[in-house]
Amino acid sequence: MSTKEATRERLLEAAERVFAKKGYYEAAVDEIVQQSNTSKGSVYFHFPNKESLFLAVMDHLGNRLIRKVEQRVAEVANPSQRLDVALTATLETLTKHHTISKLLLSKGTGMGPAFSRKRNEIFAQFVALITGLLDDVLPSRAAADLDREVVAYAWLGAISQVVE
């Protein structure tokens, strides 16, 4: 990993902690700089503003969650068990890593449309994963009668309520 990549990673990790603790509006770039042992110039080199940093943190966390679920699901051959493993991995990840759940589910809600768009983008990736798993489980006749995307969003909504 290059120095540039390492600095960006430190900034994302520090921003994750600060945003999870304080939310978007209360988080200060100076605190992120301090926790990352970088400079304000480094922040603004990698991210044009605080909003872009927050959205990059959300991407980072969303990708981490999806990768973790995909890794766990890949270890299982049975389609029904894969769906169970996906649910379990999602719940375990969100309950063990409060930062992920706080930022993806609530800490940016006051940020407005940019947060909503980014969260919807991450949720759509997650829903695509779940829809694919549902396709593997349901016989083609049942799949034709069921909107798997709606089921996947309902599943995600239920998880959000449980974890939040």
C-alpha cells in the first residue's frame, strides 16, 4: 500500500470513529485530523469537503458489510443455508460493529439528499445480494409469484429496526 493509500485509509478510519460518535454535523474535521495523525491538507487532498469524506466512509462501511456477508455465504453450498448465513452474518456484523450500523442506519439522516442517495445506493447493492440468494432458494414458480426485491427490502428494513 502506498503512502497516499495509507493516509487515505487512516483518514477513513478516523472519520468513521468521529462520525459514529458525533454524527455528521457535530463532527469536526480538526478532530478527524487529530485522530488520523495527518493534516488538514491531507483531508482536503483526498476529499474536497466534509460531505465527500462522510460519503466515502459510508461507501467503505457498506462495502465492508457486503464483503463480509459474501465471504460467509461463499463457504456454504446449500442455497437455504446460504440465505440463513447471510442473515446471521448481517446481524452479527451490524451488532458487533456499531460504527457500521450507526453510520449506515442513522448518523447521517440529517444530512439530507446526499446521505439518502448514498444509503439507497448501498442498500441497493445489499438487496441485489439478497435477491440473488432468494433466486437460488425459490423454485421458479414461487419466484414468479413473489417480488424478491420487495422481500429483500423488507428483510433489510427489519434488520435496520432490530439493529438500530
